[in-house]
Amino acid sequence: MKWETIVVSMIAALGPLIGTILTIRQQSHFIDYRMELVENRVKDLSDKVDKHNNFDRRLVAIETRLNMKEEKNA
């Protein structure tokens, strides 16, 4: 009778244990997916910032050229 109790309690413990393991795996995959999305967004924003910085440099160069032409014409 004691063995039966042990076996039944082990079988009963397997359900929550398996459920916990599956839940942890699912959450881990979800977190990995969300992290990938965040990394992609950060990369996109970084690319936009790089484009903006490049635009700023080009604008300064154009303003310098315009000022030089205005000085020559004056």
C-alpha cells in the first residue's frame, strides 16, 4: 500500500512539473522573439540617426559653399 501511494503521488507531481517546464520554454521563446523585435527597431533607429547626421554634415557643406559664392559675388 505504501508503494501505491508513492507511485500515485509521483504521477500527480508530473503534471504540474511538465506544465511548468512547458510554460518556461514558451516564455523563453516569446522573450527571444520580443528581443529580436527590439534589436531590429534599435537598428532601424540607428540607421535613421546615421542618415540624419549625414544630412546635417551635407547641409553645413552646402551652406559653406553658398557663403563662399556670396562672398565672391559681393
